[in-house]
Amino acid sequence: MSLYLDNAATTPVRPEVLEAMAPYLTRYFGNPSSHHEVGEAAASALDDARARVAAVLGFRTGDVMFTSGGTESNNAAIKGIVLASAKKHLITTAIEHESVLASADYLHRLHGVEVTHAAVDGTGALDPSALAHALRNDTALVSVGYANNEIGTVHDAAALAAVAHARGVPLHLDAVQAAGWVPLAGLGADAMTVAGHKIGAPKGTGILAVRGRLPFEPLLHGGGQERGRRSGTPDVAGAVAIATALTLAEAERADDSARVARLRDAFVAQVLAAVPGARLTGHPQRRLPGTASFVFPGTNGETVLLELERRGIVSSSGSACAAGSDDASHVLLAIGVSPDDARTAVRFTLPHGATASLDGVAKAVAEAVIAVGSRG
């Protein structure tokens, strides 16, 4: 069986999550908007899931809505907050997930919103002073990824929130990759996005938390569910699933992150020592515990991946949302990596429960790069 090191793309559903959600697919199947015993049981489960999520994120219970995943949540946060504002300026960065960049582009094309991509440094970090420089009197929202999905760099979210709030501007954090690895509460974020399938819940489950004081224009209109912010019959089983997964991930986070970071650091050191010319991308210290991303100049990243898979190791070249594209990673280009080198990228992302040494993986990486290089 292959060793799966593409957990930033998706994770297996945890057994505890399956057990928690199963009753709401069978016995307690009611519509939570129905005023009878079966519906009220579903409504109670939905309320409990919302409260558990709010506790982890540091939001009020009523701020939490359940969505179909990170893409919907990012779209809803950015469009919903900006369209409800009279201001016409949005700040993000060039290294964001496609759902953020495409939402910004939509607002620019169809609603005349001016978009500023605040500059990040060569590690992918956004300095608070760079954000301060980009802020304007007509800025409606700052939207940044708490942790980057390709290179793993983690922003100083609290500092960014402080800078934005000093100018009266709300901050949206895309915490899809950060959940379960770094603290989510107490950051000062006004909106936050989480995706279930990154933390052991099923695909198609997501969270968007938006402070109740913020005006918000919903994407979905209809029966007024989710306090009018997302109409449609809620997925009760999915809400229970993602609440369970997030609660478990938060309970395990401190020990898990420290252990996995040690495994990652040893792996990075071994790869850099064994592969001439290999470079780590992203911040060397302020990065997700489970993410090790490299470029291997003189190779082709996709070919290296095939060689690794022949050796029983599954990894990726970057974002799963851009898989199959021949274009160089927009994230790597934005941090100054050349197009040729960006096409050699390989990303390894460890699971939350990792305990085993990656010595064999480092050896396989060196063999794969040599094999690819010898054909060039």
C-alpha cells in the first residue's frame, strides 16, 4: 500500500466522525426547520454542532454557518462582506487559493471593486507594514490565507487583524489549511473559513463564521436558513461531522503539531542534504507542521511525482485545485521562484497523526530526482 503524503489535498474521514454523523443519516433524518419531534431532533444536533464550532473558532454561536466547503465559504465571505459594504476596495495577496482570487476577480469585473494584491516576501509572508501601506479609506475587506496551501507559510494573523482594525477594516482569514495545526481563536478575525475534508470530515462540508455585526449579502437566497445568510435545508449530518472533526483536531492540536513538526524538520534536512540544488519553499520556521515543499531545479515536478509513486509514495506538485495544469504555480511565481524552477515543485503534507520517521521517504526522493535527472 502507498504511503499517502498529500493530506493538504484531502484526508480520510475519521472513524469517530463517521460514528457521530451516522444517526443523522438514518434515525434522526428530519428537516431541522420542521416543527415536530423528528425535525426538532435534527435542529438540536445542528445547534450543538454550531456551538462546538463557535467554541473552537472563538466566534459566537450565531456567527457560524455550515457550507459545502472551503470554496463556497471563501466566495460567500468575500462577496458577502464586500457587496454589503458601500466601499469598493478589497485587499488580498497574489498567493491565495483560487477561490479567493477568483472571487476578487468577479467583484472587480462585475461590480467595479478595485483589488490590491499586497506584496508578500520571498517566504510568502505578508508583513503587517505591507498591509498597512495597502489599506485605504475605501477598503471594504482584507482577505488572506492564514496558512498557504502550497508552501505552508503561516501569517501572523493577530498582527494583520490589528493593522486592519486600526483603520476600521474587517479581516477574513481563509483557515482551511490552518485548522488543526495552529490556534484559530483569539486572532481578531472578523470572518473565518474551514473545510471539513482537511481535518477528517467528509468532502462537501464546510464552515463560514462571520461576526454578526458585519453587514452580509448572502450568495444563496430562499427560505432564510442559517439566520438568513445561507438559505437551503442544512446538511445536519455534515454539520455534526465537521463539528466533531474540528473539536477532535483542536483537542489534539498542541501535541500533534509539535510531534509532526519534528518529523517534518528531520525530513527537510535529509532531503536538502541528499538532493543537490534542492530548495525548501515557504518560511523555514513559520510554516505548517505537516508541510514540506521543495523545488528540484533541472527536473520536472510531475515526473518526480510519478517516480515517487512507483516507489510507493503519494505526494503532489501543489494545490489539488490546479492539478493537471501545465502552468507554473502562481504561489511560487509570486514569491520570486522562476517559472522553470516552479515547474519542479513537489509538496509533501503529513497527516495529523503521523508518528513514523520519514527516512525512507527522503531516500526515495533522492532516488526519484536522480532518476529523472539522468533522463534529462
